[in-house]
Amino acid sequence: MLRKGQRLRPLHPHLAEREWGVGGDEVGTVLCCYRVLVNRSGEADRVDIEFGSGQKIWGAPAAEFAVIPEGATAH
């Protein structure tokens, strides 16, 4: 599971632009990560993210983002 403060980048740039209005190459920081119950089929991890532009995404599927390893450059 993700943790607060991790840096993320969208896995699918076009989806990020279409769904959340975030540039596909933007880097965001995890504000909060949590697991929600999805019907009876199981659980899904969700994440709240703030991007460098100041835009925030609430409740996005965590699986749609890749973690940028600590110490790695964003680009």
C-alpha cells in the first residue's frame, strides 16, 4: 500500500489528462491512501494526491499510478 509523502506519476498519461485534468508527466505527492470495500468482490486501494500545479485528486485508483523511488529524479 502507498504511504503519505510518496511521489507518484500517472501510469497512463492520456487517462490522467482525460479523467483528472492532470498532465501525464506531472508528479504528485500522496496525501492519503486507503482501502475501500468494493461490493462483495473485494477491496480497492484509493489515493488522494496533490500535484505540483496545486491540483488535487481525491479517491483515485492507486493502481493507476507508479511510485517514483526515493532519491530518483522525477524526469
